[in-house]
Amino acid sequence: MAVPARLCCSRLRYSLFAIRYSLLAIRPSLFPRRAPMLENFSFRTIVEYLPLFGQGLITTVWLSALSFAGALAVGIVLAAMNLQRAQLFRIPAKAYIDAVRATPLLAQLYFLYFGLPRLGFVLPELVVGILALSLNSGAYVAEIIRAGILSIPRGQVEAGVASGMTYVQRMRLVILPQAFKVTIPPLLGQAIVLVKDSALLSLISVSELTRAGQLLASDRFMPAEGFITIAAFYLLLYYCLKGLAGLSSRWLGLQPARSST
Amino acid sequence: MSTPSPTKTGMIDFRGVSKWFGTLNVLKDITLSVEPREVVVVCGPSGSGKSTLIRCINGLEAIKDGDLIVDGQRLGDPATNMTQLRTEIGFVFQSFNLYPHKTALENVTLAPIHVRKIARAEAEQAGRELLAKVGLADKVDAYPSQLSGGQQQRVAIARCLGMRPKIMLFDEPTSALDPEMISEVLDVMVAVAEEGMTMMVVTHEMGFARKVAQRVVFMDAGAIVESGTPEEFFSAPKTDRSRAFLSKILRH
């Protein structure tokens, strides 16, 4: 395992040198001679820690999935409140969304992590983490859903009204089926953001993917190995979600196009 | 408030109706009565309040002053069930407003099934018959995006007819269409009129007005300026404003 890795490194090193010396001819002072950066990169340690990374990856996947489900629930309720004409519903929803969007997720996470026990709710870190991600992402999901519903042309609402539909019938039969298609791509975008945000849960010692990288980095004093590896795994997750987004948009493309009116 | 005629009420009865958009007075003291089975064409320059006038009838716009009585029910009265009343009033939009996620047949049957509570099989049979009647028997399963403008508007008319309304309102039904598609829509509207539907049609299609309208109402700046039979109106307009308007639209 180590031999091809070395081989790969030396080839990379060679090309780096080639670039450096070709540029050196132009501005020698810009490129002082340094030890090559990948000299000590240890693939062996990464392989050794692979089971830990695997566990972290699995935890990240399912806690993100749960958090996204929670975010959808929170988002639907907030969007429904935000679309009401009554200030009684709109003001709290808007205040909540503003508060979430204006503050860092890390602050929100610590707020729950240290705040909930003071209120008498002592929950496992994992539950606090999922709660924080759901409540945070829910605010963004609410805005996506609201935008999706508002993007449906006014004429659709009027057509429903004119044929004697009630508000609930219009929503169920006319608006929501159309809004659903519009919101799928941005919702998947939000899911990608949520997966990356879940890295912050490592700070309240949830043993997810980033935590695995941190452990490697601190056990062996190898930050590059730890964090480049988790970055690669996040990239993998990103491409999975992106593939899902592609599939869904192809599926939506087969459905009838949106009104030309 | 104007004094309503005490004896008879029409199918649609405007009695001194006024409406403002902010400070803009879009309807000024409109008094107009449409009898059952009557076809009234409303014309006038852009911004004269024609569309607003017919949008008030099914409550898409609320009136400010006066009384508007539709099918014996006063709009704005707490006793009037607007949702119920709207099922009796078909409305055809300038931009069709078909449901893009539903097929032609589903567009026609959606409200009958969910609002009128008609059994699905029965509604679908009626829907197929209506689509055949507007000449779209072969487009039953097509989505609106697969239909031309004229075809979409005919589906929209079938969608209204599916509710078996007492009144049909048309808001510039041919204005968004290419010229060669206008006649296919007008033909359907003529057929509906000849079956005895009470209709108010905002249009500049003077051929249609001559053929089926009992009355032409000319509006300008939110008021009814002139009203008469198509023959009177087109051959001998009484006011300068209607003469000027007619000279503009008939020149081409």
C-alpha cells in the first residue's frame, strides 16, 4: 500500500519541481527553496484510521438525514406561519428566521448545548446536535418553501378562487403540487449546506466525520492527514447529493413544464 | 347610494357601484343590469375599468360603494357565501390560467370533483364531452404546455362549463392569442352564447359583438359612457369618445 503511494508522491514532487524551476527563471526571489510539502504525508496512517473515518461518515450521514427531516418539519410550519395574513403568526415566524440567519450556527449550537441543561433538559450531545441543525436549517428551508409558493403565478390562485375552491383546496390541488417541483433543487442545495454544517457538532464531541479527523490530527500530530481525508469524504457526500439533485431534476424534467402564461 | 329599480333584478345587477385603487377611481357609479340569457359585450380603451368591472362580479375585486347583486345574492353581505356563488360563475382569463401540472381533462374535472363533489367517473365523462364540444377530443390527455394558445383557451372555457355555471365572464379571452387562433375561440364562445348562457364579455372583437351580443357597453375612465344594441353602437355611436374609440379599432 505504501509503495504506490510513495511513487505517486515522487511523481507529484517531480512535477512541482518542474514548475518551480521553470518559474524560477522569471522571478527567483518569489520561490525560495523549501522542503517539498508532501514529503511526510502518511497514507498509511489514514488507512489505519479508516474504520474510524467510516464510522464518522455513517454517523454524519444519518444525523444529517434526521436533521434535514427535522428542518423540513420546522420549515413547513414556519413557512405556513409566514404566509398568513395575520401578524400574530407572521411576526414570530419572521423574528425566528431573522434570529437564526443573523447568528452563527456555532453560537446557536452552544446556546442549546449549554442552555438546555440550565432549563432542566439534559440531553445527549447527539440529540442536541440534531436539534440545533434542524432548528437552524429549518429557517432556511422555510424561506425556500415560501419563495416556492410565492413563485406560483397569481393567475393560478385566481383560477382556483374563480372556480369556487376554498383556501385549503387551492393550496392542496393547485399551489403546493407546483411549488413542490420548484423547491426540490434549492432544498437539495440546503441539504448540502446542512451536511457541511454538521462538522460543527464535532465541537460538542459528537463522534461524526470531522471528529474522526480531529482525533487523527491530535493523536498523531498529523493535521494534514486528518483534515484532507475528511474533506475528501465531504466531497464524496457532496457528489452523492449532487447526483441526487441531477436525478430529481431529470425526473422533474419529464413532468409537464411549468405554465407558459 | 343610487336608487335601485324596485321591481326586477337581473342576473347581474350593478347599482351605483364605485371602486378605488388607492386614490384612482377605477369604477364610477356604475349602474348596469344584465338579464338572464343576455350577452353583453364590454369595450373601451385600455385602463377604462372593463376588466375590473367583471372581476367584481365574482369577487376577485371587492367593491367600495353601491350594491352588486349576482344571481339574487348581494356581494359583501355576510349571508352571501362567496365560494358557493363562484361555483355558479365561470371566469375565462386573458392568460388562460390553466393548471400546468394537470392534463386538459384534469383541468376540466378538478373543480367539479372537489368543489361540486361530483363522482369522478361522471365528471370525467362530462369532461370528455365538453372537450369534444370545444373541438379538443384528441387533446384530453395533453398538458397545457403541449397546447397552442387557442387550444388552451378552449380548455379554459370547457373548464368553466364543467361547473355548469349560470353566468360566464370573459376577460379579453382572445387578446393573448395569435390572430389565426382567435376565430377558434370565438366560435366556441358563440356556441356557448347560443345555448342561452348569461355572458359578459370584455373584448374588442366587434364581429363577435355583432353576431351574439344583445348589448354593447362602452366604458371610458371608469364610467359607462354609452350602452346600446351592437347595431346602434357601431353604426351610430352617440358620443365623441365612443366615435374616437371606434375609429381607432375599426381602421385596421
